Amino acid sequence: MKNRTFLMMVAFLVPLVMTGKKNKAVEYWPDGQEISAWFSDTSRVDVSGMKHYDVTEYGVDRWTDAVQTKALQAVIDRCAAEGGGVVVIPRGTFVSGSLFFKPGTHLQIEEGGELKGSDRIRDFKIVKTRMEGQTLNYFAALVNADGVDGFTITGPGTINGNGQKYWEEFWIRRLYNHQCTNLEAMRPRNVYISNSKNVTVQDVKIINSPFWTNHLYRCENVRYLGCFIFAPTENVTPLDPRRGGPSTDAIDLDVCKNVLIHGCYMHVNDDAVVLKGGKGTWADKNPDNGPCSNIIIEDCTYGKVHGCLTLGSESLDDHNVILRRIDVKSATRVLWLKMRPDTPQHYEYVTVSDIKGKCGSFLVVRPWTQFFKPEDRQDMPVSQCNNITIRNIEMDCRNFFDVGISDKYILKDFVFENVKVSDEKNAFDKTMIEGTTVRNVVINGISR
């Protein structure tokens, strides 16, 4: 009898356990696919069990302003040759040109430690790399990792790009030649990680980059956790105190898949998180180019940025992108869809939700024609933005709905839900976008 009672209890409890598992919160991408549990894991990578290579124990001097690229690279090379481990930047300031991490190596910057970029471009190697939606020879970054699966950068110290002189030269060039491109003003990036899987950048300060701050190309399963990303937004040149560090994007994702950006602070003089993948009339035929997909940016704080989430200006196909639970102090734009007339583009299944703060324009969809070069292509696809959802928004805006139509692109199936904003421009017009859905939208106190 006792055994029968026990079996009956087990039979009763098992369905409850199974039900509990089924009822556990399951999240879905905008296109309806289930989001992997990988995206809910914000635990830090523990590198304490790896062999540590304190650079000061291998001939690197912490008490000098000299550029020590060769000595620092020698530590990385030794670490790789001896089976891998963690290259440690201890308390102090260590000036370097381009460094190249290898499989099995990692970077840790301790409290009070600073890896500081040289302010001379000659200290950065010219290599085959990826810039502005194209593969070309250009300057390597300060920290480079190509084909380094499992690569980690851990804090709480600082990667300081030391961008002041580069910024000043850029603005002088732009004053002399208004058509000066970003590439013509020779500048390195702070971090460039390419062709790598299972990358984690955590609890580190990444500041003052001469060019883009973080650039990832063809990477999968990337986490940025608790990082502080900064570049000044004014007073970098006596030519014009309004100028900040040019083109200092916080995080550029270029042909990347499965990316989580969680709990970061971003304040830069350009866009914060940018999706890239190629540009040009024939960009979709180039094997170096490709889509970005499965991207989540969440629980972040934005200081001052040009765009919180920007798709373009070098982007082809972006799919399943979520920006959520964001505190915006001062953004020129929140969601910026840059539409290049010379490039076939498709942005779809993008959700922006639970955003509060202050911005210039909230949603921007406009043609982007800076440095573009249209070519003749008979089968040129028409660009498209579809299934864009904007939900749970409380913002003070100058222009909530900054949208322009064009024969070069199609806009359809946008959703605006639970929106409460002040809007100086007051230009919201759901008829501009085919299939627009509006639920509980209040602009300037008036329901739409």
C-alpha cells in the first residue's frame, strides 16, 4: 500500500515538474523563433584558473612613456607558444601600437591598468582588414584578434585609444577638404575582433578611440557585459568647440550573428551600436559581405550618442534585432534606418521596446547618400524595411516620427504600441507606411 501511494505521488508530481519547465519564461525573436538560453546568461568568464603572464615580468616597463609594442607582442607570442593563457596589464600605463592576439591567448587589464594607444599612426601596421563595408588594406587596431575562438577581454582596467591628436588632424583635414572621407584621415580603432566565436568582453573601460571603438567582423556568440565605452562629444579641437571625437562608434557589428550587449554604458561622438555588412550596388554578390542576425542590446545606459541603434550605413540584411530596457540621456536618434540608394538593403524583424529618456528623433528612416556611388544594375533589388515594432516607449522627442518615403525602398508592417511621448514636430502619420498598426499611442497627450 505504501509503495502504491508513493508511486501515485510520483505520478502526480512529475507532470508538475514538467509543467514548471514548460511554463518557464520563454522569449521569442521578432520573427517568432525561440531565443536560445545563451542570451540569458550574463555570467562572467572566469580566467583565474588560466596561466597569467604579467607583462612586467617579461621585460615590459610600467614607468615609461615609450611605445612598447615589440615587448608587449613578445609576451603575447610567448603566451601562445606555451599553450595559452592570460596576458595581464597590471597597474600602470603601457603605450603600444597594434597588438595581435593569437589562439589560446586572452587579455586582462587590472584595476589601475591602462593599455594606451600610441598617438603616432606609424606605430600601427597596415594589414588586410575590414573597414566601412569593404575589405581593404588599412591600419590595424590597438587590440586585434583574428580567428581566436573563446577570446576574452576582462577588466576592470582601461583600453585608452589616446585619440586626441587623431581627432584634431581629422577636423583640420575636414576643414581643408569638406569631402575628406573617414579613411583618408588615418586612424586606428581600439578593438578589432574577426572570424572568432565565443567572444566575451566584460567589465572593461574602452575609451578615446581614434576611430571606431569596437569593431567585430564575422563573429558569432559575442557578449559585451558591463563595459564602459566613451569618447568626448565636444571640445576636442580649438577649431570648433562643438566638435567631438569623430567616428567613434561604440560597437560596430559587421556580418555578425548571436550578439548580446548587456548592461553597458555608451557615450560617443557617433552611433552607439551599428549593424554593418557591406555597401555598393553589387554588395550582395560579394562573399566578404553578409547579414547580421540575432542581436540583443539590453539594460544599457546611453549618455550622448548620434544613434542608439543604427542599421547602416554599410548594411545589407539585418534580421532579428532587439533593443530593450534602455535609459537614454541624450540621443540624436534612437532607431536609425539608413537607406543607401546605391545598395540593396533589407531590414526586418526589429523590435525596440521599453525605452525612456530624451532624444532628437526617435525613429528615422531616410536615404543615406554620404560617399555613395550608384552603378548601373538591371536587376537591382528594391530595398525594404518590414516588421519593425516600437513598443513601451516614454520619451521627450523633438521628432518622434522622422520618416521619408522614396522609390528606392519599401516600408511596411510597422507596429507602434504603448507609446507615450512629447513630440515637438508632431509629424506622426501612419498612412506613410503600408500595414502600420497603432495601439495605445499618445503623442502630446492626444491618442492616435
